[in-house]
Amino acid sequence: MAGEIAQQPDVLRRILDRGAPAIRTVATAIAARRPRFVLLTARGTSDNAALYAKYLIEVLLGKPAGLSSMSTITVYGAKPDLTDCLAITVSQSGGSPDLVAATRAARQAGAVTLAVTNNPGSPLAEVAEFHIDVLAGPEKALPATKTYTAELLALYLLVEGVRGGEGGAARELPGLARSILDRGDEVRQLAERYRFAQRLVVTSRGYGYPTAREAALKLMETTYIPAIPFSGADLLHGPLAMVDNASPVIAVVPDGRGGVALQPVLDRLRGRGADLVVIGPQAQVDKASAGFALPGGVAEEVQPILEILPLQLLAYEITVARGQDPDAPRALAKVTETH
């Protein structure tokens, strides 16, 4: 896991240098088909990448987008009319039967189908009309790290290509990612706060919300600490009641509109005396119990590619501090086959 976390700057550079032309070709072909709406299908870590794509599609393309419920097709046998729909399926391995079945059914129902995987020879890649290879290289650790950020960048470049953009906001990401990962000592100190934690709340808004969900997933599958992700808006609608002065909360604070929308939530958390750790701008870190400051001047739509990095490291370091093996989380398999 540690080695694959460290590979991410190189993976991001590979996508920008080698993968971007192929992604643009796919984006141009999809744009010519003029889909009216987008349906996203994924599981696990890739589901959080798909949620990020939903934000991109709705904000940057102005098209409605939703996350599919595969069981409506694979279990209940529904036959939706997907004419003029773009169906994007995101999967590291491209091997889960339900993802393959849902993509095949979407194509038969009239959708333009796109598979985004780390395995161009996978069943999913073969059944979809279009495919994007995220070029992350073999990922051997059970907790997915480099494939997640690779999916995020590939999906960003896809959306940019569909709208005719150049994806310039991503150019500095490899160097910025390296600068974040070089600050491992800071994360190791943060990890000590959670060595004996019984639960965690992770929250954000806007583009940061997929990061909060993915951070919670990484923490749960490696540290075994129940980590509950909430949209900041949803946290105020009831769950805030469980937060008190003994409750550890991690807030992913975007530098932009999402961060502004999250401010009332941060104020309420501070008012309840929560142990609040912020991943975000230095000014927000300074007002929290502790945190990790992210580089400024990065477009909000690509900040999730950087936000998750210290949280991946945090999951790793907490796991080690608790005497567990992050490379052998119990009950997990690299390819999860759901139906």
C-alpha cells in the first residue's frame, strides 16, 4: 500500500503525457453523440470516483447525472429505456459480473457505453462500446489507492474533452502530489490522534464529498475503525446530534464554493467541541484542532485528486500504529465479484 501511494505522482504524469490523447479521442466521439444525460455505475472505491464524475458532469457540462442501482437490472430484470444516455462504468479490474451485466444491458437499451478501467483486456472493457485505460499499472495492495486518483484524473480529462476544454487545471498535479506525499511525517503525527479511536466522522461538501466517502472507506478497510461519511448538509439534518467533545471529526474543506458551503457545518462542529481535523487550506487548518494544509491556487474541480493523498497516508499510518497490516485487511479480496 505504501509503495502504491508513492507511485501516484508518476501515474498522474503518465496519464497526462500518454493517456490524454486517447481520452480526448473518446471524449470527441461521445460529444458527437450528444447524450442528454449520464448514468454512472461502479462499486466500492470506483463508486466514489463515479460520484466525483457526477459533480463534474453536472457542474461543467450542465447535464443531469445519476448513480445507477445495478440490482434493478441484475436482480429485478428491469429493462430501462436508455436512448440518448451515456452510461459510464468505472472499475479498477473490470471483472465484477454485475458491472459487466449492467453495461451489456445498458448498451442493449440504447445507451452509449464507456468503461473506465485499469485493465483494457477485462470483460467490462470488451462489452462496452468505448474504453479508457487509466494506466495505473498493476495494483497489488488490497486497499486501492493509485487506481482511485488515476480514475479521477481520467474522468476529469474525459469531461473536459467532451466540453472542448484542454484540461489545463491538471497540469501541475503530479508535482503537487509529490510535494504532499513528501510530508509523511506530518501525517504520522496526525495518526497518533486516532490510535485508540472507536469511531470517526468524515465530512465535506461539493467536490470534496467524494473525497470524504473515499477517506472513510480507506479508514474502515484498513484500520477497522467505523468511519461514517456525511455530506456537511446531511450532517446538520440530524446526525450532528451524535457529535460531542469526545468525537473525532475529519473535515475535507475545498478551497472554493464547496468550502464556503461547509462553513456553517465547521462552526457547529467547533461549537460542540468536536476534535476537528481539517484537510484543506491553511487558514482553515489554523482554526481547527489540527490538520494538513493543501497547496493553494488549485482549481476546485481537480482538488479531490490531491485531497485524498494525505488521507490515504493517514489510513496507512493509523493501521500501522494500531499494530495491524494495511496490506492484509481481513475479509477482503482484490477483485470483488458481485452479481
